[in-house]
Amino acid sequence: MFRLRWLRRMVRRHTNPIEEERAIKWQRRLSLTYMIVATNAFIACTYMCFTGRADWADYYGFKSPEDKEIPSGVVWAKTLGMENVKVIKISGFKKVDEYDVVNYEKVRSNTVQEKSE
């Protein structure tokens, strides 16, 4: 595994050791700060999803009308660099839709429609 031994040696050479009690005190402070920041970030993301702003790029106007029309399966296929993909959409425990993505274009193969019973 890649290790930065040279960085460790340089830092240890140019810094003085600190007392163990002081190190523990600062470790606790940094851990508490990290916990608070992470909790606030999680709460902010959850709030955005519940208020209908889960797609923040669309909400704040960063998406063009052309980008809005592209299905998310095609976008993820481009992101992952996969040209031939089968996309299955699921809602709850039911399969809602199924299509293929060939060369980053949506090709309809099967359509599954929900039956109201």
C-alpha cells in the first residue's frame, strides 16, 4: 500500500513531541467537532430531501432542460463508463420499468406497468 513515510519523517524531524494528556485533549476536541459537523451535514441533506430539493442542481437552476430529460440510468452509465447496460427501476417491492442503455442512448426493451388491484 502507498505510504507517506517521507512525510512522516519530515514532520517528526521538524516538530517537537507534545505531552500525551494534551494530545488526548485535542483528539477529543477534534472528534467532537467532527461529530457536530457530520451530524449537521446529515440533517441538512435529510431536510433538503424532505422539502423536495433532493435534486439540488435542478432546484437551483444548474440543470438545462436537455439535462432534465436524460434518465438517471443513462447519466450513471456515462459516469461509470459503461456503454451497454440494462436498467431496472424499482419502486417499493415492485419492478416499475426496465430498459437497455446502448451507447448512452435509452433503448426500450420491456415495459412493466403497475396493475391496480
